[in-house]
Amino acid sequence: MKASLLLVLTIMSIAVIFPAFLANYKTENVIQASGAPEWLVIEGLVENPLNISYAKLRNFPQISEVTMLQCVGGGQGGYTVTYNWGGIPLFYLLSMAKVIPGDYREVVFRATDLFSSSVTLQTAMEPTTILALWANGTDLEQVPYWFGRGYRVVLPCRWGYKWVKWVNRITIVDYDYKGTYEQLGYSDEAFRPNCTMPETNPPIQNFTGIGLIEYFVQALSSSSIETFSYNPYTKLVFNISGPEASSGYFYVRFLKDFLAGPYQVYMNGNPIEYSQTEADGNVYLCFTYAHSSHTIIIEGTLEGVGGGGGRIYLIR
């Protein structure tokens, strides 16, 4: 009788204590696994692996855009929110890391809660792809849990599972990576239908020119681009200006069949260093400088004249 009573009391104690222990264990581990990270690592197929604190990232060049985050599921259309997202253009970070050229590259985003997803290098280099640090003028930690909180990749016109939050590791790979949702059969591209890409601040500036073929130019820079001219298929010339005693950045994208390498970039007649990235027939050049009034010349070699459809993209 005493033994039976002792067994009953023991079982009752376990029934009361174990759920509390399990709840505390799960809560503690979730908190440890899913907080906003302190450091960002960029690794994989890069010449210059990076390990940067998020405190330092706040001093990097930033852009913003008003765009919608829409999650898959959760009823008709899923949960949605539209914010003015702001942060570092991903092309700036990838240019710093110097992606190793190759036939195929993907950019994998990994988070502290083990969630992951990826996009092609070409998508990652789009000027609208940013690592958001804030929204609506405040840190992401201060906006609603499901849509902000922690550093987040912003990918306009893609379903929310591509917008990885709590990003602590970006890895460049040479294969078709399957992330958390993609392993369940969700689309790698994740395009939202009938979506219009947002405007950015600084805004995108467009140029057009006609040589033997027609092409267009877009630009993204922290400087003001005052004038643009071109020598068809061999040279692009920009006159820019910005406030003294501050740093500037310049990013240019063009099709390789329009302007082939090797390339040389000159500022006020002097050669300067730049980062070069290639993906899916596109060439991306990025460089920094001290703000002032400058003349920038980008020279390449003649290739594919009359090939039809040669175009340059310059982002501002």
C-alpha cells in the first residue's frame, strides 16, 4: 500500500514538474537561437571573407524603399505589411567580399533560428535587394514581431519566406541550394504575381543612348550624377558631385556583350580600384571615393557591335 502510494505521488510530481521544465528548456533555447545576431559573416566562394559587427554595419552606405512583405499562406494572400525599409544594399557587401567568378552562383542566407533561403547572385546584386536594419524610421526590434525584429533581407516582389530575418551568415555557393521552405516544395524564385518593383532612395536614374544599337543606363550612387556621356561600346563618362568630407559609392551594371573587359576606372584622370562581380552575362563594378566634384571614366573593350540588344545598367 505504501509502495503504491509512493509511486502515485512520484508520477504526480513528474506530471507537474516535467512540463514546467520542458517549457523553460524550450523557451531558453528559442531565445538563444532566435535573437538578433551581433555579427554578420560572409563566406563561401569569396576572395575576401568578412566578419562584420552589426554595430559597424550601421555606418555603411544605406538606401530605403517602400515595399510590401507578404507571407505565403495564412488565408487569402497571407499576412502582409508595407513598411519603408532601410539598410545596406547587398551589392555593397558582396562587392566587399569579392565573389569568385564562375558559371553559377547562389547567395544563401542563414539565420540564428536555423531558417534559411537563397537567391541567385544576379538577384542579390539588384539595387532593391537590401539587408534591412530599420523600418519606418526605427530599429527593426521596435516593429511588430512577425514582420520586423532583427536584421532582415528585403526582396521586393518575392514571397516572405525569402525575406530571411536574424541573418548571421551569408554563404556564396555554386549549386541550387534548397532552403527551409524550398525543401517543402515551395518555389525557388518565389515571385509574387502582379507586383511592381519599388522606387529607392536615392532614386534610380535612367539614361539612354544610341550607337550602332540602342541601350539604356541606370545608376545608383550616394553622389549626384550631373551629366552622362558615352563613347559607344568603349567608354562611359559621368560627372558627379557630393558634399565634402564624406565618402561616396558608385555601382554600375552592364551586359558583358556590350562592354567587354578588362576594365579600367578613372577618377579625374587617375586610375582607381574597384570590385567586379559577374552573373548571368552581367558585369557589376563598385567603388568608393571621397565626395567632391569628380569625372568618372569607365573604359572597356569593343565587343559584339551590331550583336543586337547590348545594354548597360548603371544604378543611382
